[in-house]
Amino acid sequence: MDVRGRLFIAGEWTAAADGAEFTTLYPATGAVIGTCAEAAEADVDAAVGAARQALAYPAWARLPAAERAKLLWRVAELIDRDATLLAELETRDQGQPLAVARTVSVAGAAEHFRYYAGWVTKIEGAVSPVSFPDTTHFTRREPVGVCALVTPWNFPLMIAAWKMAPALACGNTVILKPAEQTPLTSLHLARLCDEAGFPPGVVNVLTGGPATGRALVECPRVDKLSFTGSTEVGQGIVRASANDLKRVTLFTGSTEVGQGIVRASANDLKRVTLELGGKAPSIIARDADIDAAVRGNVRGALLNSGQVCAAYARFYVDRRRVEEFTEKLAAAVAALRLGPGLAPETELGPLVSDEHLRRVAAMVKEGLAEGAKLVTGGTRADGDLESGHFYRPTVFAGVRDEMAIARQEVFGPVLPVLSYEDEDELAARANDTRYGLAAAIWSRDLSTAHRLAADIRAGAVFVNMPPIPDPAAPWGGFGASGWGREMGSQALDVYTETKGVWMHHG
């Protein structure tokens, strides 16, 4: 059954209540590749109702932890089984090279379900030594309830998995709302959850645009929100969710959207955890292996065409090495093969949409206007790639800290190079930003690496490697990059409530 054009509610595939639909496009050509249902408020109500009913349904609420773990493990097995199909869907819908879809998106999604399957039987309470005589106090970790999971377009399958897996591991029910630009792998993931044996209503998927997401945010019967997207949308979500004290988790989006989400949720004192945008500094020390640093920074900056919240986005290079680094960096990115993600020789795919390409191009134009020196790139790809959303990887030299390309999140293949004189100035310059999601250090001196890692304010610091997260490691940011953490054992705190039980036995 082709589930495009259908919503997944209460274990059934159904058209939108009002019959509305929208199309999804192939970023490499702009061609329509599918038609999806546009969920309306009635569909949101139906999905939330199904999720609330499933919370109390004995087949889910009383399911032994070991059986819940088997369900999550089975989803991982099914993702592995359908890995080729899922990778192709992700590439067609999002644009990323097929190798990235296989090794990062699909493999990462399966690993998240496996990782949290292992946690299901280890979600424990504790006994507290209270002062009251003849009284035992213990805690229980219980599900938050109905969780609305709103995912972005840059890694739709993997980010859906890193939200769904811990939410389900903790016994919640979920409503997944993928970005309207990239809904296809989320729909297939729903099919796999159904095949794995999750009871009806435990997993629901609503496709649609901002109005669908807004209806989820404003629904008082949703207990928790996890959002990955732009800061502006996040601000709106917070304002809307505040009326009913929802918990809000915001991941991998712009800080402005996150701020909006927080304001929206303030009306009803929802609990809010946010992981938003980033402007990761990459520091290349004087003693760094320049060739290794160039290779690692190309990967760290241009994975998924730079459409990564933790992408290395400003490069601080020792003045004595900056010319060598810049020349080698420019040569490396200029040699990358642009092309459709499905082409096996492609190393850099298109941006997700023409709208986003125009935004990246505007940032490049602003960099030139502010006096940055264009070393390579700076144009939309032409020729056979002209119909797609391709932008040539761009390196700027002579960049100053106050320039927009050094301060604002571009979310594209733009690499600004800055120089420094003394390592003592580095931490202050790297931290002179509202963001704090990730950072990188390239050095062969462990003392330098440890000192800078301690001084830089970021949720994750990568030494001599690109910024690839792992299910076992917490993920989140400082400052405007967010509140709270996902992944690792920390995600269990996001998706559970702690209940204290006082037992007097005098």
C-alpha cells in the first residue's frame, strides 16, 4: 500500500478529514515526487484522542518492560531490513547523497531504537532516606503522556528516531509531525512501527505544514512537545503551549523559532527543553596537522551540504598557518562533485529548497558587501544542475568576528576563515556568540585540546573529528542553542515524570 496521501491515526491509514493535500519535491530537479495529506484540526484532534486512549489501553499501559523493549528492537530490525528503500526515500525527499542517507540517516535511526530498547528495563526509581519515622519514600519514573514530536527537514528519519525511541521506551504515546518538505521516511517509519506490533494509537503520524504543527502545539491534551526547527517557529510553539503546561523540547532548529516556542508555552507553564541553532567554531591550532584538519573540517562543515545545526561554521586558524589552511580548504571544497543524491559519484547534494538556496545566496552577498574575500564558490551551480537547488561550496578569507557570515547561522555550504594571533584570545572569541551547540579543536597537543575544551561554552566539543552525534552521548546546547539534552540517559528525564510515594508503616 502506498501510504503517501494518508495519515496514520489509531493504527489506520486515512485521508485528511477535509481531503486537503500537498506535494513534496525532489531537491535535485524540483520535480514532484509525492502527494501527502494535509492534516487539519480535526485530524489533530483524532490523533491526540487516539494517543490519549492508548495511554490507558492495557495492551500498552500494562505491557511488561521486556515486551516494550522487544517492540523497539523489532523496529530497528525492520529499519535494517528496509535500509535500501529508506535511504532512497530520504535522498529523493531531502537531497542528501545516498551514502549519507545509508550510513548516517538510516543506520543512525536503527541504532537509536536499539539503544533505547536496552534502556526500557533499566528505568528505575530510588529509595530516599526521609526524616519521618516509620516512613519509606520511593520514586517511580512514569510516562509524561501524549508527546507531539515535530521534526525538521535536514535529517528527517534520524531525528524522528531520536525522539520516538526514548519517548516509546518510557511508555509514552507519540504523534510525529514531520516537516512538510520531507515527510516520506516518517510515513514509512509509521508502517514499520505498525508491523512491529505497537498497539493502535501508540504511534501516530500527521503530515502537513505550519497549521498542522500549530494545532498540535495549541492542543491542551498534548502533554509534551519536542520540536526541531527554526527559532521563529519555536517562539510560536512556546507561546501556544504555555496555556496547558506542556513540556517542550526543541531540537536542531533556529534559536528565533525556539524563543517563540518558549514564549508561547509560557501561558500555561509548560516545561520547556530546547536544542536549537548553532554557529560552531572550529579552532585550528598552530601545531595541527593541516591536511587532517582540512579533511575533517570539510566533512564537519559540508555534511548534508552544511544543513546541520552542529556544522563547523567559522574557522579560527593560527595566523602563521591561515594561508596554508585557506588554500588547501578552498582546493578541497572546489574539488567536491556536486550532483543529485542518487548519483553514486555525488559528494555534495542540493539544498533542500529554492527558498533556502536564496537565503544562503543572500548571506554570501552580505559577506561580500562587508568586505570578506571570496576564495572559491559563491554562486548557484549552473549547467546540468541549474534546475536543482545546488549551491557551490564557498570559502571566505579575511573574515572578521563582527561580520554576519561569522555570527549568523547560514545552514549551508559557506565556510568563513578567521585568523588569530594568540591562543589566549581564542576562548573569548569562540564564546562571543549567542549560540553554544558544538565546537571543534584541531591540535596534536593534548594540553591545548583539554584547555580549550574546558574554556569553550558548547554542549559538545569534538577534538580532531567531525561532529557526528551518537545515541549514547547527550546532545544539546548552551545559550541560544537550547535548554536540556536529548540522547543518552538524559533523554529519559525528558520523557518521564518522577513520582514520589510516601509509605507510613508505623
